[in-house]
Amino acid sequence: MPHKLLFQIAHVTSEDEGGRARDLLQQGPGARGWASARFCVYPQEVIIKFQERSHLTRLQILAHQHLIPERIEIHIGDVGPEEDVTLHHASFTLLGHVKLSDNTHSDFRARELKSVSLESTGLFLKLVLYKNHINKLNLYNQVGVVGVNVLGNEIEDNNNSVSPDGEGGVVPGGRGGGRSTHLPRPRVFYVRGWSSGGNHS
């Protein structure tokens, strides 16, 4: 049964004093999440590392209400069977991307939650955030993510194979040389809080 996977922050391109990457580990109604540095250079990256190699079935991204990227690419990462489990040895495969609303319809009070079905295996997940939607509240051209949930199952053996087949095709666990697959249409919600239990899947 897929469940919420624990992770740690492996890398961020930049962060703001008011939204450190480690804040993504603290979820709940008062979570502030991560924000890029002011006037940062795009794209920005956030890379998380799972405690064990895992098969991912769903990704949930809660965007900031006004520090909103135009789109987010999703990459799965893994290392070879004879390599050390470090980010330096990881190879990433593009899975696809999601686009985000500029949020003008809610006057920047609600947050957009993207819920995406995945069928991929790896040790790392990389989010690549592209330039921000321009609005009156985003004075420093930043992007932010309030929360990230990943659902799936840990893999007990130590190989890089993927199973089972999933809708949209099978994506190798980071060893596919950059091959990408179509992501199913994400579910979109607008929320004023953040639940860490995966109830929006």
C-alpha cells in the first residue's frame, strides 16, 4: 500500500532567510515552506533524497500563494549498483512538467496544489522551477513551494529496475540517459491549509 515517503533535502540552488529548504520538512497548517533567494537566477532546483530506494506513485506539490513559478519540471534520480549513494553519483531522468496558475483569480489568498500520478523508482527527486509569474506581491521575483508530499513504497532489494508498468509508460530509475515520459494530467486543488497525510490524492 503506497504511503508517505520520508525524505531529506539534498540540494537547493538558493533559499531565502524567510523560507529555508529545511522548512519543507515541517508540514502542517502553519508551514511556510521554501522560497528562492531574492532576484535569483532561473531555473532553481530543489532535490530531495529518500531514506531508501523507492517506487513512487504520486507527487503532491503545494505552491506558494504569490511566489509562483510558471512551471515545474519533475526528474527522478538514482545511482548505479556499484556507486556510492551520493548526489554526485546520481543520474536524473526527466519525467515531465506541470504548469501553475498565476493565482489572480483568488487574489493570491489560496494555494495551488498539484497532484501527479507517477510510476518511477529512484533515490532522488528533483524539482526544477522556472521563472515566476509577475504580480504585485512578488517584489523580488522569487518562487516558492510550501509543501511536498511523495507517496510510494520502499524497495527492499538493491537494484535499479522498475515495476510494475504504469499508465504513461515505465521510466527507468535514473539510468535512462534522459528519456522522458508523458505525465498523466495532474489533479489541481486550491487550498488555504496543507495536510501532510496525502488526503488530496
